[in-house]
Amino acid sequence: MHDGGRALRWAVAARIRICMGCLLLCITGCASPPQRAAPSTVGCAEAVLATLPAGLTDPEKHCVASAGIAVHCSQFEAWLAGYGKEIRDAFGDGDASWADLDANRIGRRCAATHDTPEALIECCRQALPASGG
């Protein structure tokens, strides 16, 4: 009976290790799109921001940036970057706004159905409120 308990503990520990290994593999590899802009979260977001076209309104910038980060980094990193920026604005010299978070959400939604820069911009322009600026 004592050996049976040891075997059971070993089997449970082995299953936990396998599950953790699969989770780690998924987090590091499966979740990253093949066209990832940079290895790190910050680097990936900065690479996307550097490609934003001129002439976008503030809500369009938020929307297109979040969409681009979602496409080229990940949906979670787009969410993280959007909320991170608004938190930084709230405690710094920026202007935190619920409208910016809404525009970020719209961008993440656009990224679910579009992947080219032109399509993301058009999706954002159609989905944002008409006042948009």
C-alpha cells in the first residue's frame, strides 16, 4: 500500500509537469503570431506604433495601434498596452480617457477580422463614433 501511494504521487506529479510544459509551450510559441514585430511585448508594441500613418485622429490612433498590436503581437498585449497607456496617463502628465479605452477595444475587435494596415484603418474609421476627433 505504501508503494501504491508513491506511484500515485509520481503519476500526479508527472501529469502536472506535462500540463505545465504544454502551457508554457503554448504561452511562448503558440500564442505568438508568425509575423511578430519583435520578441518582447514592449518591443513589439513600439514596432507597431512606429508604423502608424500620419493624419490619424486621436481615436483612430488608439484604434489602429491596438489593432496593429493585436495582429502583430497578440490580443492580450494589445489589451495590456492600451490599459497601460491609460494608467500611465492617469498618474502622469497625460489625459486618461474612457473614450481611448473604447477606441482600443474597437481596434482589437477589428484585428479579429482584418489583418492589413489598410483594412484595419478602414475598420476603425467605420466603427468609431462619427465625432471621432
